[in-house]
Amino acid sequence: MLARLANKRIVLGVTGGIAAYKSAELIRRLRDAGAEVQVVMTAAAQHFITPLTLQALSGNPVHTDLLDPAAEAAMGHIELARWADLVLVAPASADCIARLAQGIANDLLTTLWLATRARLAIAPAMNQQMWAAPSLQANLGQLRQRGVAVFGPAAGAQACGDVGEGRMLEAVELADRCADQFDTGALTGRHVVITAGPTREAIDPVRYISNHSSGKMGFAVAEACVEAGARVTLVAGPVSLPTPGRVTRVDVTSAQEMLAAVERAVAGADIFIATAAVADYRPAQVAGQKIKKLADTLSLELVRNPDIVSTVAARPDRPLVVGFAAETEKVLDHARDKLARKRLDMIACNDVARSDIGFRSDDNALTVLWKEGECVLEKASKPTIARQLVGLIAERLPASGRKD
Ligand code: C5P
């Protein structure tokens, strides 16, 4: 269940109340479930718990001030508002609830609340008499009406000695409620390792052998996997593409480096998707100095590179393995052969003889094959094709071993 929090970005707003000590444990629980947490504290909150404590637990600097130029330079309030998937105010004091209900933006937390399109939630914490106050209940009603989730409060003994409603929920329960805010995606709780782009095989310090792969398809697949809820490690050859959000990117140059990075990442992974156009051969010797043009002809001796996807498929703990095939003729015959020879679970084939799709294009079309079936994904943008492919991959995952 908590797997839904994997990779999610949560802004935790802490306001002034004795329950702020529970926020410390909540941060731990959210991070244990794989969420990233940025903490925003009001001035009153800092009387109850120190920013340093919450900084250590969240692993990020705590945000306290709307008008601090240094803090704004690191991650401004608008950036923070855009970053979040969920803004949870816990504890939410009566004062803060009133300001949120009225749309007052007089500190960082309330400003960010107005500026975000993230899901919104509050965990009220206050004295039972304050909780029962008609003005508080009216403010809460307004927030609920606007779709704000209200977690708790619980009833019981209060710090002030009263007994009644108003205690903040415990951290474990709050983490569960946060998870409830997110749908389960087809790959929720899964770890996916993807290779993308070309590799470069050095001839000498200034020259190399490579190919025209842009990496766009692999990057689109990485993005589609994140969208489906997965944790993604993207091992990328030399490409000039920005890293999709929430993807752990490992940059490599040669096939041997790519294999080493994949082997480090793939233990325990659920899915391996090999979109990289790995150079099949590399020069046997890399010249120490730039090769001079002295002779009329020059021969390079090439040796076979390791086959990364086959190496992963041969592991005893193999994940679901998906390969790509770029062919110029007899596309499906070659792909079926590759599926069996490389012991893949699935292969996606490109007809690279077509000029309108494939290598450097923004579009693609794929025929996806597996042992018992096949599916044609008609020409569309690479992100669209990637989403459809991820859907097919998710259907083929064994149900057992699901980590959510
Ligand atoms: O044999 P071929 O290169 O056509 O196979 C393509 C598939 O194998 C792709 O999924 C590609 O990423 C993968 N591959 C690999 N390591 C290699 C060569 C290809 O992982 N050395």
C-alpha cells in the first residue's frame, strides 16, 4: 500500500503545535516508503521543534521564510509549489486552518498552498474546545468543499490535560492517508532499469565508433515508467537530452561501461528494458596518442562487445527482460530469432529502413512480440508509443512478487 508513495514528492507544512514532534516521525515513514520530502515550517512551529531536526530527517534544507533571497535562490516558493505532488499540513493549527480557508498568503506555507496544483491535505491538531468552535468548523467545511483532504483528528487525552477530539493522528496513520491520495499505477512499487542512446567506442583519444541513436525512445520509455509509478534507473550513453523528472540517471560512454552500470543497478529489479543501440564491436586496441595519417590505408581490428541484454537475461535473478530490434529487412523474422536467442521475454521491433520513424525521428511505430503473441503499435509520437509499450510490459509481469 505504502508503495504508492514511491517517488512521490511531498511538501510537509509544519505549524505551531505540540503535535509537531509527530511530524518528525512522519517524515521518516514517508521517506522509508520512497517519498521525497521538503519541509516548510511556520515561525510558530520553530518554537516546538527545530528546523535542524527536520532537515536531518528529510535530507533537505527546511524552508522557513518567504522573503529570504538565499533560500529563494535554492528553491523558490513557486518552484516548491510546482515540485509537490501533495502538500500536507501536519500539524495544522486553528490559525493556519483559518488562513488557508480565507486564502491569506502571509507566510511561505500559506503562499505555497495558493500557488500549488498538488493534492492538498491537513492533519488538524488542537485543544478539543478549539476543535469544536463553530468558526473552526466553518473554516474546515470550506476547505473540505474545495477538495482538501482532512486527516483526523483522533480523540483521546490531550497535552493540555483535556480529553476529547483534536489529537493529531499518529505518524503511521498519516503516512497511510498520504498513500491513499495516490492511485496505483501499472508499475507501482516496481524498479525498472533502462538503457538508452548509443555507445561510443574509442579508437584513440579524439576518435570513436558510434551510431545515430538519439536516445529519445529510451528516455520516453523512462518517463512512461515513472508515470506508471515505477522507480527508474536510466543508464544513458552520450546523448543531449534532459533527464526526465524522478529518474536516476547514470551516464556512460562505452558498451563495457554500460554493462558495468547495468550490473550494478539490475540486482533486485523487476524489469530491464534495453533500448540502447550498443556498438557490437570496439577497437581491439585504443591508441594512446592521436593516430597520424601516414599510410594510405588503415585497418582497425575490432573485437565483440559484451551483449548487455543477454547478460541480464542469463542472471539467476533475472527481471522481466525487454529488448529492442532495429532492422532494415525481414524485421519480424529477425526479431523472433532475437527473442529466442537472447532469451528475452519481449521484443519491440523498429523498421529502421522507414525514413519517417525510428532513430533520429520524433515518431516511432513498433511491432511488439512475445512468446505467445504480438501487438502492433501504429506510428505515433515516441512518448505515446512508450506509454503503450509500458502497458504491454505491465500486462506480462508476473503477478507474484508485486511489491505493493
Ligand atoms: O543484436 P542486436 O544489437 O540487434 O539486439 C538489439 C537488442 O540487444 C537491443 O535491445 C539492444 O539494447 C540490446 N543489445 C545489448 N548489448 C549489445 C547489443 C545489443 O544490450 N552489445
